[in-house]
Amino acid sequence: METMGDRIKRLRFENNWTQEELGNRVGLKRAAINKYEKGNVENMRRSVVEKMSSVFGVSPSYLMALDDKNVTIPESDNEINLSYYGTVAAGNFEESATAYDQMKIPATILKGDPKKYFILKANGDSMNKVIANGHYVVVENFVKSDDPIFTSNDIVIVRNGSDYTMKRVRKTDKMVHLEPESYIDEFETQSFPIDDFNELQIIGKVVYSFKQF
């Protein structure tokens, strides 16, 4: 039976990451990753569990090896279908595909009405420190939200006309910056005066990422 430490180590190997590379992706030192893999930390902080499971593209319960416990959860209560809208640029603005399918995700990752979420697939490497090319993201749909809220440091989907992009957003009193988080230096921050940025549309914010095997 796998422990959480075993699972972290296996997932890290499957992604061909060193302990240092995984640490960089989740904001931890290599020594901390080593302790987690050896099982020397009994209680991982919830924020770390959520971040690491997002980086690996698995559910928090899977990362914590809770699925190996003798607990049976009905299929209908464990997974939920969300609309899949195709690709979104993890690079410069580009046209996104229209909805054409559905995908299943763990129901536990949603905090509200499932109808207010949808799925996109990252196309590009501008966010590959946190969301790899080809990974899927669950997006809270601001178009269907009564009180959409995003703050600095959120990863958002932005529309400019018919084009879309996915970036980390940072706000100041006068400017809004759409920042890449990439191991590739060619991607640059896009900055907008507040008034100009208001002409763009925040489609939603990323709440979860995963990859499909």
C-alpha cells in the first residue's frame, strides 16, 4: 500500500523532476520535499497539499493516498462532469476553441455550483512552472458568477476580442500586469493601465489543474 510519501516520490519520478525542481514548483526547499517523501512529516499543511496536487494534476485525496483506505464512495458522489472548452493560450493571446465535450473531475475540488466551472487545456509553455503544456485547468466562470472576485496572484483567463490567454495577474494602483511563470525566458509580462485593462474581460480564474493519463 502506497503512503503519501511514496506517492509524491512516484509522481515526481513520472514527471522527471528532481526534488529541487518539485520544490520550486510548490514553493518549498529541496529538504522539505525529501522529508515528505521519507514520511518524516506527519501533517502536511493544507495549502501545500492543494498546491502539490495541482502541480501533479491529481486530486488532494489521491496525493494523500486516501484512496487506498477501506472507504467506498459512490461514483456519482465522487466525480462530476464539467464542460470542456478546448485549448487556451499559455503564451500570447490566441483564439480558443468552442465547447464540444465534457470531462470528469473529482467533485471535492469544487466549492460551489458545478455549473459555474468549466475546463480548458493549456496550449504553450508560458506558465510551465505551475501549469505544464497540455495540462487541463478547471476555471471558475465569472460570466456565471453573481460576485466574481480575483485578486493579485490569481491565475486568470483573459479575453481580448476573440482571443484568450492564461496568466498570473498582479495589480497596482495604476497598472495591471499579466505575468508568465515559465522556465523559458522568451515570455514577457504584458502590462496595461487600469483603464485600458478594464476593456479586456476576465473570463474566470483557475482553481485547479490536472493531467490526463
